[in-house]
Amino acid sequence: MNIDFPPPSNGVYNNAGSSRQLANYCEHEDLQRMEQGIYTEGFFNLTDDNVYKSQVVKDIDGNIGQLLKTDAKFYAIHVSPSEKELQAMGNTEQEQAEAMKRYIREVFIPEYAKNFNKGLSAEDIKFYGKIHFNRDRSDNNLNMHCHLIVSRKDQSNKVKISPLTNHRNTKKGIITGGFDRTTLFENVEKGFDNLFGYHRQLSETFEYCNTMKNGTVTDKLQMQERELKAPEQDFAGEKKKIVDVQTDENIKTQTNKNIKTFSDTSIQQQISTIVQHQTSESGLSSLFSILPSATDVNPVDEQQPPKPKKKKKRRPRLS
């Protein structure tokens, strides 16, 4: 996730005057997309979608109490996910846009408010966002990103807040609080991963990129060593999962075989097994104990030999 704060300039990002020029820029791609009949997104804030540009300019320009003419009245912020992050946010531009608004509302703005160390919450931040789907001078297939216009003052128009200050949680003096951009980048990155269930590789983290850009030689070598170990750890974890799955499958297969073997065994085989076991343990007496006794024989079933018929003696005939 690439997050940057464009410095004030004499052009679009001139923040000493009205926010109209920046708001106009935020709508520059809408006309082209509407002519092509392609989906567009309006301005949004913490609670509302499709806010008109006139309302955006009115709210930001009217929230400048006690600011001098040359003071910054608002700040611009760019939030640009990588291609892999966008794939985790949805399959279509509309899904990705809805996911981006959710990320801004639930992760980025709450962390932005907390990072000032002034007891502020997301509801205290006056901001408007505008999603763009194209990016100039980019060869990526997915280029959706978000422009934020954030007021210099909070919603009450009393507290000054600046993400470009160099103070870090100052406790004493005229300026208290501050803003730690490094902490912000780390926290919103973790918030993104938790919100979308994104498995971030070490080389994608802000910690890695910041170390390789600004760290000492020792820090860079240690980070490279961590990067080399990371694939081994991931592979070990995946291998363990595969082994666990294979073990479960083997147990199921063996259990099914045992059940089938038991069901296919005839009663006679089971009796024979019992007889052998009993004979080996208790001798012939145990064998006879499992055979039917004479008293158990049904007399009806016992066959009796037929009785021979008596021959009658023939009497002599009288003449």
C-alpha cells in the first residue's frame, strides 16, 4: 500500500486558498468514463456517498477558523493499493471501489485521527475522498487509487491538525501532539491485512521498503537475511499442512478398510477365531463351553430310526 502526502505547490495542491482546484482535478476522469458508459464514483466521507463537489468545496473552505491567509487550509493524501492488494479487494472495479471506501472509513481515517495524539476519533476528521480508476504513466492492469482532501481543522473548527508536522507526540510547549507518519503507515498496513485477510510477504511490507531505502548497511543485511528465511518458514508451514492432511486421509482410509474387512468376514470365520483364542487360553474345556450341550438339543430336531413292522403268521387253511 503506497500512501503519500503531496507537498503544497502553486498548482493543484496549493492549499493556502480554496479547495476548488483540487476538487476539480479529482473529477477530471469522470467525464471521459461517463462518455464511454463506464462506472464512476462520486465524492464520499465517513458516512455519505455521492456527495456533490459543491458541497465538498463549501465544507472544506468554510472550516478555516483562526487560520492565517498563508496557512494551509487542507491537505491532500493519496492511497494507492498494489495490484495484488486490489485483487484481494474484489474482482470488479465496483467491488474494489466499495472495498476502498470501507478501508478508508474503517481503517485509514481512525488511524489518521489517533496518530495526532490529541484524543481525536474518526468522527472528528473532516474529509472527502474521490476514487480514480486510472493512473497516468503506469503499466499496471489495475490502477484504482483514492484521493483524500482533509481539512486542516477538525469537525469542531477548533483544533489544528497537520500530517506534515515534524512533531512526534510532544507533551510540552506551544504545540502538543504531533504526527508520526511511520507509525501511520505500519498501522494502516496491518489494518488492511486484517480487514481483507491479506497474506503480506515481507518484501511487500512498509518495514522492508523503508529499511531498504533509509536503513543502515547493517539493517539492510539483516532485512535481506529475514527475506531469505521467510520462504523457508512459509514452505515449512505449507509442508506441515500437507503432512497433516495426508495423515488424516491415511487414518480415514485405514479405518474404512478395517470396517470393510470386518463386515466382509463371515460368522464362521469369527467363530473360528474365537475358538482358536479360547483354546490357546483355556484348553479344551473352554472349547466345549462354547459348543451346544446335549440339553440344548431340540428333541423334535433329533431323528429317530423307524420301528420294523411285525410280520403276521399265516394260519393253515382247513380242507
